[in-house]
Amino acid sequence: MKSKDFLVKTSVYAAGLVAIVSAQNVHATTLYSNLDTPAGYFSAATNEIGDEIILADNGNGSTINSFTFNFYNQAADGVASLSVFLYANDGSASPAGPLKPSSVLWSESFAIPNAPTGMNVDVSTDLPGGGVAVPSDFTWAVEFTGLGANDAGLILSTNAPTIGNNYNDYWLNLGSSGSPNWITATNADYNINFLASFGGTANPATPTPEPSSMALMGLGIAGLAGFLKRKANRS
């Protein structure tokens, strides 16, 4: 199923900057960064919209403890808000093939400040506790509430991420949070790379046993199996 194009060009980009900051984690290693070269376009969908990304952690998964993203605000009523979600892509397969976002790993809501229209809003937050465990490949998503169709949206980058990687399409929820209906969507003019950055700690690689260690392990397992069989025969 294809979606209609939800991308609208901004008439004024980055006329100013408003920040929504919930602390800053200075100990995090950057595992994904795509904050360079904004395209001046944004997603104006009123639906929940997400970007599936790949962390620079060699496929080992990570603990995320800081998150930054940008969006463009054209509303000045001060009553709007946005909710942010991190999803594992562990749902059913979409019509295009990729697994849909499903399990919620973390979520938080923010009030959009009452600011002049035409502002680039920077959202930076630390995740709770010791951070949130995520797989190497996951989806972050945003849903705006209290806004019109073109009042706000995520900002696109013209370049690929400088750290990590992502895909050239994006996720769009045509349902609701209680009954999601995720589809993938594309744009004819731009690769869909939203401005965002994640910091945290990559999980250590699982060591691969050396051949000699594997042989000894096999002998140990065989010996244990023989012991258990002999014990069973005597009982």
C-alpha cells in the first residue's frame, strides 16, 4: 500500500531556534548522527511517522541514554504537543517486506513551546535510569497532536547519516497507537533521512571461542552426557 506524499517545503527554514531540553548526557558515545545539511523540507503528516535507523555498534545492540531531533514549527498557539517513541521492528512483515514497528522500547511526550512561527525546534532528552536497551536496527517515531496538517513536521537531511545508517523510506502509521497500521512510504525527490542523533554505549561483542576451546567444550558436554546416562541406568 502506497501513501500519499506528506512532504511540504518550508517557506522559511531555521529563522530561529527554540530548544526543548531535558538534561544533556555528556558521557554518551554518539552511535547515530544525522544532524548535518538540512534540506528545508519537513514531513507534515498528522499521523505518527517514523524513521528506521541502524546504529554504529557492529550489530551488537546498545544502551541509548541520549536523544536529539529537530522539527519545524509553524504553529504559535502553545497548546500543541508531540510524543516520541522508540520501537523494535519485531512486528509482522509489511507489504513492502520489512518488519513493522511493534514493541515500544521507550516513549515520552513534550509540550511544543509557544514560539514565533517558522522556527526550527531542537528536542534533546536523556533517557531514564541507566538508559534504554535497543537492537542495532530500530525505529524512532513522532506523533504531533493539537496541530493542523501543515503546522509542524520533522526536518529532512540532504545527506546520509555521518554516523550509523538508515533506509531511504519511512514508516507511516495510518491507524492509531492502540490499533496501529504501519506502512512504508517514499518520496520521489528525497531520501527520507530525518535530523536526529542518538548517544549511548554499544554492547560488547560476544567472543567467539577458539577451535581448541570449542573442542574442549565438546568433550566436556559429551562427558556430562555420558555421566548422566550412566547415572540414569543405575537408578
